Amino acid sequence: MQIRDVEAVALYRDLDERFANAQKWIDSREYCLVRIETDDGTVGWGECWGPVAGNREVVEEYVTPWLIGKDPRDVERIHDELTFKLRSSYHSYVPASVVSGVDMALWDCYGKIAGESVSRLLGGRRREAVQAYATGHFFPDVDGTDAFKRAVVEEAEGNVDAGFDALKVKIGVGRHFPWSIDTDVEILRAIRDAVGDDIRLMADANHGYDTADARRVGRRLNDLDIYFFEEPIGPQHVEEYARLNRELDVPIAGGECWAFVEEFDRVFDRQAVSYAQPDVTSAGGITSMRRIASLADARNVQCLPHVFGSVVALAASLQVLATIPGNPMLEFDRTPNPIRDELAVDPIVNEGASVAVPGGPGLGIEIDHGVLERFRVD
């Protein structure tokens, strides 16, 4: 069994309306998928985090010649050798998004060859469905705080009506609007008043604060019964994460910008987060996600993966979530995204407050090739 072809597949779609978080305005969706085909015709799919540019070139010009001829079932060996090879070439960093996309596609191949889901190959499922929280409530492109609050409250109420009993809300509006941190708290309070006390609320600042403002906001989140405070500051400030996690009553969450088990080991050593949030498209793929989740469990930290990609990333995340100890939750993106919603022959949808883990081999999804070609770009 050998790999005979590796391809980077670029997908793009403009959105009808833009929205923002504390990092940036989002007016399109683009993905770099990785397609691996074996000599018996088995095809596996993976997904890289971030823009197509860079990911595509590293996959096609650097990884592909090296990967051709290897056995796709040697997933973890390939993961480690590729990471070493990229570190040796790039010195100051490893393109973790590329490792992630390749690793994911290899696991998909491996599962299809074995006739088993990835979650079975990882050691077995602890659950057939995962409790989900609705991610959305981004910054709408409106004028004035009243229109802003109306928009996010209506969205929150819609997500509750759709069956979700947990919601994540974006804060850090001062990055794009002439408003203070008071507005962030007012937005959360408006949503809490609208959905009631029985709905679990999380707050995500997308590293939009400095440490002082993060502390001020964090102290006020307790009154709103916020379940966790995600990425309050930049991911490079691990010591400050640890200080906030010690000083604040609201638990600190983070991890979407950290990669590989070694970086999470340093984070756990410093007790920098109460919830770990690796992303399968940027932390090093399924191999790294499994290692990070195991390490988190050993440190008594719940792993709650970050998920904000296409249906490929969603399916891969569900396969890992099926195996994670404790009480993990699925981040279920509810923002407009035709690529995510249409790319799989059988879309992944919520059933009330949970989402079923795909049961087919590999990642458990089948790509709709007509939709793939519709969104594919050069």
C-alpha cells in the first residue's frame, strides 16, 4: 500500500454579509484541503488552517515529492518525520497547518483502508454523539450599540430555538468600534437576559485585550455566570494567561493558536488554562490532537477542541471528540458558510443540543464532488 498522489485543493466563497471578531473582519471563506490518494484508489481528505497561500505551496512543492511512495497507514511515523523535516527546513517555526492537513488526510485514508472510523482506530469511542455549543454572535456590520445588541440577541435566541443550550459570544468590540469594554459586558448581559439562566454562556475575546483590560472584563463576567473566558490576551503571553487563570474566578480557556503537544505541555506546566482548545487544523492534525487530549487528561484539564473550519475539520474534530475523556463539547459554527454546509454528501447537523459522530470509515464523510468543483479556485 503506497501513496501515489498528494494534492492541495483550494476552495473559496464570498459571503453575502461580512462579520468580525476582535481579530478581523470576515467577508469570505477559503480553505486549503489536502487530498491523498493511494495506489488502490483510496482517497483521504484533510484540511489546513488559514489562507490557501502558503499552505498550498508547501503541500505541493515540498511535502508531495517526499510523501509519494510512503504507506498511508504509518500515520504517526509520517507525522513525526514531517514535523522534524519542516523544522529542519524552516528553523524558527513549523508550518503546523500543513502538518495538520496532511495528518488528517492520512488518518482518513487509514480508516478507509481498515474499514473503521478514525475514532475506533484511536482506541474506541466513549460516546456516539457530542454535546454542542453554538458558536456565532460575531460583530455585525451595523451602526450603534443598540443595533449591535439587537442583532446578537436575535441570533442567540435563534440558536436556542434550534435546540442549543450553550452559546459562545464574541467580545472585544473596541478593536473595530469606538466603544469600551463596558459594551462587551453589556452585550453579554443583554444575551443573558434574553436566553435566561439555564443557557450556558461562554465569552471569546480572540486575544483582543491587554492583560489589564482582560482582568477588568474577567472580574465582571462572574456576575453573568460565564462558563469560560476564551483567549483574553495574545497566545504568546503564557505567563500572563497563568496569572489571569489564578486571579480570576471565571475559568480561562485557550489553545487555538498553540500547536503540538510540546507547546501544550509548557502551557499545562504553568497552569495557564482551565480548558484546553487545540484545533485539529492548526495544532498538528489528529495525531497531535489525540496526544494533547491525553496530556490534558493526565493534568486534569478538560480538552474542548476549537472548531471553525469546513465539514472536513468538523468531521475530524468529531472523531477525536468521540474519544476524549471527561465531558468535552463540540464547538458548532453557526455563521454563514456554504462550503461547510454543502461540501459533504450528508451534512453534519445538530440534533437538539448534540451532534452525532459520523459512523462511516475514516472521517466518516463523503465529499460531494460537484460542490467541490463549484467552490474550487486556482
